[in-house]
Amino acid sequence: MRSVTFNEIVGNENAKIILKEAIQSARLQDRTVEHIFLSGPSGCGKSTFASAIAHEMNTNYDYVMCSGDANIIQNIIMKIMKMKDNDILFLDEIHALKTSAKESIYDYLENGRLNIKYGMQVVNIKAPKVTIIGATTEMQLIPTPFLNRFPIQINLNKYSLKELYTIVQMNARNEGINLDMDAAMMIAQVSKGVPRMAIQYVRRVRDHAVSNNINKINKDVVQQCLKLSGINEDGLEMIEQKYIHTLYHVFNLRPAGLGAICSVIGENEKIVEKTYEPALISGGYIMKTPQGRVLTKKGIETAMKIEFKEII
């Protein structure tokens, strides 16, 4: 990951102030920065903030993805033991740690000591004073006692249209492409408040423009590029359009369970629930009820604009 500074990060101004003050306070008192917990939607800058914290502290930085690793606690302990005082260890998707793994690092978060297993014995030893940065997209899965061991807790919000517009313009310059104002605004509007999505769309537009020898990118070029990717004017991806269409045309506005919806649209239930439903809910298109998923007024209006030929 490229090192970034706080000055390069657009948005979440209060979060930047809190973190800068925490780092400056630790520097003036000659101590390690306290452990930090970052939460927020996927793509809203948790990894970027972790990199900026390391840059601000002028220290070494290491990364662990907490999901999908059977030996995760051993890997975390090994990394901490190899690090120096004031280094940073970023634990991404920390909610994926099993309860036993969380409990294994309680001591370290509390008093800087690790429980290390030697054969049949467990030895409690003092470890380097590393700042742990935990990050999650699933705040509801974090136990309160675990969260309380992170003195600095930051929630990163989705971005405003103005902030996304700035991000689009910055990345367009970085990619060496010429976007006019309307084109940049269209990309910002379809990015659902998520910087990562805005950056991905800029790169798609770049590829489309370069491949077709387009020097000046206007709104029509962006619209054509998005259409090729199955994204409509509301920023809805094809699966999201299928979801809305199914609730309207197949279930006739009656509540429907996620399993039933996914069987119609032919998508994996877990992927839809984790990847697509949050955007549909936060975007005001659907609601979860005890009876099932239902379309909102906005969802109904959107469904009426989606033609059947667009999604089959």
C-alpha cells in the first residue's frame, strides 16, 4: 500500500483532527500512541487512514487480514514480537477473529503482554509497545469488552457528493485523463458515498477513453462506459437492479425472504446480503421487515424505470 498523508485524505475531518491530536500528544509525552479502532462501510478509507497514521508517526507498518486464516493468532503474535516500540500493526476485518483469538490479545491490548505457548506451557511475556489498529465493517460483531480496550475509536462515514467529486477530480488527474465537470459529477453521483467505488469508476472510464482514443471525457462518455458495465443512472449494479425488479415484478410488492429473492435472480445469498443489500438499504430502495424484504416508495419508482430486457 502506498504511504499517504492526512492532507491527501478527503473528508472525515473530525477523525483526522482526533488522530493528529492523539499522535502529537504521544509524541510530546514520549509514549506509544494508544490502540485505535476504525469502523465504517467498506471502501470508506480504513486502510488509507491506517497508512496515514503510520506516515504521521514516521514508524513501521504491517498488515494482517483477520479472516480466512486458521493460524491467525499465532501470526499476530509473531508479527508483534518482530516489531519495535511505536510500530503499527493493522488488523483488518477484526470482527472475523474467533472469541478465543480476541481473548488471546486482551492482555496485550490492556497491558502490553502476550501469552505464548511453548509445548504444553503458556508463558506470559512483555512484548514490544506496538500500536494496534483494528478495523471492521461489521461493528455489531464486536464484543463491548473487546472494543473498550481500544481507547481511540473512530467511525468513518460515507462521503458527501462534494467530497466524492473532489476525489474523482484528483484521481482523474493522477490517471492523466481529462474529465469535464459534468462527467466528474456523474461519477460522484453513482459512487454511493464510497471513495473506493469512485476511484474504480474513474479507472473504468480511463480504460474506455484510452481504448477508444477519446481525449476529452464528457458526461455522454461516462454514461456509455457505465452502461457497458451494467450500471444505471442511479448507480445501481446489475444485481441490485435484478433484486429491485424481482421484488416489484415477481413478488408483486409482497414481502419476500432473501433466499427466495436470490433463487429468482440466481445469486449467492451470503454475497447479496453482505455486498449488495447494505447499499440498497442505505440508498433507501428496500427495507427489512419481520415478514421479509420490501420495496420503499423510492424502490418502487426505481423498479418502474427498469426494463425487463435490461436484467435478463
